[in-house]
Amino acid sequence: MIKNNKPVKLTLAHINDTHSYFEPQPLQLELTIEDKTLTPYVSNGGFSRIATRVAQLRAGASEKNRDFLFLHAGDCFQGTLYFSLFKGKANAEMLNALGIDMMTIGNHELDMGNEPVAAFLDRINFPLLAGNWDISNEIKTKSHQLNGRTNLLSYQPEKQTASWITRIVDDEPIAIFGLSIDKMADIANVDPDTPFVDAYQTAINTIKAIQTTGINKIILLSHLGFEGDCDLAEKVDGISLIVGGHTHVLQGDFSDLGLKKDVEYGLNVNDTYIVQAGCHSQALGHCEIDFNADGSVNAFNGKNELLIGRRLCIDKTLLSTHDDPLHNKANLYLAQHDNVIVCKKDPQLQRLLLDKYIPKVRELQNTVIATITENIRHIRIPDENGGSEIAPLVAESFVHKMNEQGHQVDFAIHNAGGVRSSLNSGNISVAEIAGKLLPFVVPIGIYRIKGKYIAQALEGAINNATNNGVAGSGSGSYPYTHNLKFNYHHDRPIGKRVSELKIETKDNDWQTIDEETIYCGSSSAYTMKGKEGYDALTMMENEGIITQYSMADCFIYFIKNVQNSLIIKP
């Protein structure tokens, strides 16, 4: 029990939702210089610039005798070829090099189940906070056990609290715990034996437990989303600061740069300050927070900063003329902007990228695996010219890859939103498939299901995509299939809109699907969870199987190994 609390001064830097954006990205600004509108591009963000700015802030804190913390609020997985290729290995090494002190788990860390998280924990040298992740009933025969890992701070079911870290700052303890979306099973692929529990009740119990030890300065590292953070702060007393993620909110006013004005940085809700730093490594948030002895905040000052290079470009690649007076004034304007930092790339971190990861990404970007003989169209909902030509090929690739793995799949269903673009004729690389066409590294699964539920799933997905009798969630749910054909009647009563549902047999013959016969299907793990109108797929026999193959893995295999008139192998 701590008896004599004292004031504390802390400097804190934070990032969130970096999504494997290790390299800078082009960002177009809109500036008004001498009543003229300029729309230059700048090189924005990236881990090497974050490393440079964090080093500056760390040094500045040291000069002021302030302790320094650097936090990540979750979702480092997914997003770019760096994840598609390395499945979390590059993320671990780059975050280690960045020097973060701790991270909370995001939903995208669990897109492919628990196993990639276990591999991530093997590689990181910082703790992963997962205060409402209950791993106490984890199946003991798993090859990727989470229980017993000292760098995973999970839920404590016997106390119904989060595990927390006690950070000693100037001889005074500060408690830090993490919470993530408790509806994780709805939006990710967490293993069924390790559920996420209620974040609100866990927060109440944890704060009470922390305060019982005498600690009154509490920071929450959250992946609940900005509205979730605000709601929690409104309802729960005792949290000094919430460092958040998930909703990609870039707090602060960037409107004079052509970016939208968002909520103020460090929004105060019920004496709790809330911060979030956008996404994709574009910005770094930092604040100085001074605590009174009783745990209340005496002073708070901070901001988000866009990290940019020193050059302005007239497009994504071409430099503008340096002797142009407006160019020089625009440069000066950015250099003096409160929410912009012009900074160099950290040479050590940049060297790590150049030596280990960039060459492999560039190789994939330059390696042609096939030639597309004509444009292949993608559209979500069929129009007068027909439906997507790509989505059925992607569904076909699931069947081929799963059967190559020995699963004996009869059909596949894929949602239109899982495909992100059309394909133009010409050469195609792995990078175009994994980085543009199918960028989400979501695993493919296999399930056994009765015929009547296949019909219900197809109807539910179309009802949802077209808002036909239901409040839909968007056109992305529209189903495309392989080895299935059917008719949809928009004007019939719900539950009776799919007719003439047939499946192609191994003898290339079409047979009517029997309602009670069990068939073997393949879809993404997202669809298998019954999202966006696919509720009937949850009526599968047992749990189904989630593989370690992504949508892109299957389609790349298909292009390389399956004959198709639209695709010519090199």
C-alpha cells in the first residue's frame, strides 16, 4: 500500500493503427499562399520519421527532467505488402526498433486467429496489453499457447480485472492497463476458447483494484474507438488519460492544410483526457501531462504532428521548381506550422528497412507472375453489363487451394467487398494482388453445411447488399460463387427469394441442392462468422476450419497453377 503520493510530470508520445505503413506515403495538401491555392504533394510519415521525432521528444523530456513513455494503441497488423509478405514478423522487428514501451492489442492483430499473435509475442521486446482478453480456458493442446507468456498482460478472471503495469516515475507509481473491443468475435477471428469480456465492467474493477494498492495515477491504453473512449470516460471515474486507437481520429485542426478538422487534441471528458493520432504512421501524438499528488491532472498540453519530408512535389513523383517564390513560401509556411514537423528519416531504422524488407517488397512489385489477356471487371452489385468477373475467380481459387490441401470442397462463396479493384490487361505481379486487389489478409476457411442454409445465406447477403426488406450494411456483402448457380427474386417474401439453387458435380453436371444434404463450402473467415447478411452460415456443422491461407494466397496459387483463358502464364 502506497501511503504518500506526490506530484509527477510525464511526457508521452503515441501512435495507433499503423497497419504496416513502414514507408512514407505521398500526401496531397491544399495550401493558400498569397490568395493562390496550391495542391502540392509531400512525403508523409513512415517509421523512420517517427523514430527521429520520438528521439527529439525523448531528449527534450530528459532536459526538463520529465519521464518519457511511448505507446501504441493497437492495430499494427494488416494494411500493406509488409504484412501480406511477412505476416507480423516485420511488424515485430520494426516496432522493436522504434522503441515503443508497450502496445494494446487491436482487432486486426486477430484477423487470422490467435496463432499470429503468439508468433508476434515470441518476437517483441515490449509488453502487449490485453486486459479484457480471457485466456484462462485456453485449450492446452494448442501448439501456440498464450497462457504463461509474461509479455501478455491479459484478463484476471479470479479478480475480474485487467493485468496492469506499474511504471515508476520520479519515485511515484503510475498504473497502465489496456482494453480492446469486447465484441472482438464479431469483427475479428479470435479463437473461441479465448473470448474478450466486457470492457466497461473490467475498467471499473481494474481501477478499483489499482486504487486499493494506493496508486491514483492511471492511464488506459485503449483500442475501443474514439466514441468508446468518450463513453467510458463519461461513465467511469479515475482514469487520468486514455490513449486510443481503432477509429483513426486525427485530433487537431489541419484544415489549413486541406485535411479535415477533427475534434480537439486531448478532449477532456469527466476529467479524463483522450488522445488519438490518426492512422498509417502519418502522425505522431505527444503531450506533457502533470499530475497532482491526488492523481488529478494539474496541466495538460499536447498535439498531433504530421511528419513530412522537406520537398514539395507537383505530383506524386515530380519536384516543383525551387526558385519559384510561391514554392519557397509554401515550404516556409509548412516549416512554421504548429501541427507539422519537417524531419529526416532515422538512419538506423531506415537501414533496417532497406536491408531486410524493402528489397523483397520491390522484388514482388517487379516480378510478373502472369499476363491478363483482357480487362477483368469488378463491380459489387451486378448492373446492365453483368456482375463481377473477378470475384467468381477468387471464389474458384478458394476451392482449388483448399482441395490442394486435401479438404474436398464442393463450392465457394465470396463477398464482393473482399475484392477491391478491377484488373486491367497486361502483366500482373504478386504485389498487385496482395497489395491492391485482395489487400486484406483474412484467412480462408472450410465448413460443412446443409443445403437449406446455403440458400438462406445467399438470400441474406443479397437482401443486405440491396437493402431489400432489411437495413443493410452496404453493397460489399453481395455474394459471388463458384460451383453454385441460383435465381434471386427481389419481389418475393423474405425467406423465399432464392430458387433453382444448383451445385456442379465432379462430373460437370448441375444438380439441384437438397435442403437436408450436407455440402462442403469455402469462404473467408469473416463471411463464415455470419457478418453482413450471411447469418445462415453460422448454422454449419460444428465449428468449421480456419486455415492459414489468405484470399491473396489462394488467388496467387490459382493464377500460377490453374488454366484460365483470361490468364497467360509467363
